[in-house]
Amino acid sequence: MFTELEQKRIEKCLLPLLKERTDAHVMSGGTVDFSVKGHEVLLFTKRPHFQDPTLEITLELAKFKFVRTTGLWNLFWQRANGRWQSYEPLSSAKQIETLVKEVDSDPYGCFWG
């Protein structure tokens, strides 16, 4: 589990991305958010189903996993088959901020399409 200080740092890093991306999704009624479980941070989007607006669809976009023994953050993207795969152009970094910038820019279209 992350310490309170580590959780605040994760929030501070992700909040600008969430705000920017949610603003872009507001027209469709969607939001971008994250959850923390153990040493993993999951970035996801929620939006109404296009055929039935009463249903909500959650799409997992990226997973950041911290390995305390190495002090590295690992970045994963979700394939169409639902399996998580290491993001090979930049699979790990010392700082989560580096990986969040990569997800935001998404040069290969793995996260935002």
C-alpha cells in the first residue's frame, strides 16, 4: 500500500490529466478517473452506453504499478482481448510523472485511441 504522502503525490500528478481529459469527454457525458489498489494505479474512463444512456461503460486505459524493491513504476496498456501488456516504448521509470506524460501524449494510440 502507498503511504499518505505517496497517494497525495499520485493525485497531484494525475489530477491535471484527469481534468484535461474529462473536459474533452464532457460533451458525451463521460469522465476520466483513477483508482488505487495495493501498489497499482488504474486509469479509466466512464461514459454512457451509446445505445442505452442509462447504462454506464467503464474502459480501463492504463495501469501504473509500483515495485518497491526496485523503486520503479511500470506502465501497462490493455489489449483488445482484455489482457494487460507492458508498454514497450516506455515500460518503466523512476517517477510516475514520466509515465503519465507518456500516457497523455499517447504517441502510439494505445491509451486514448
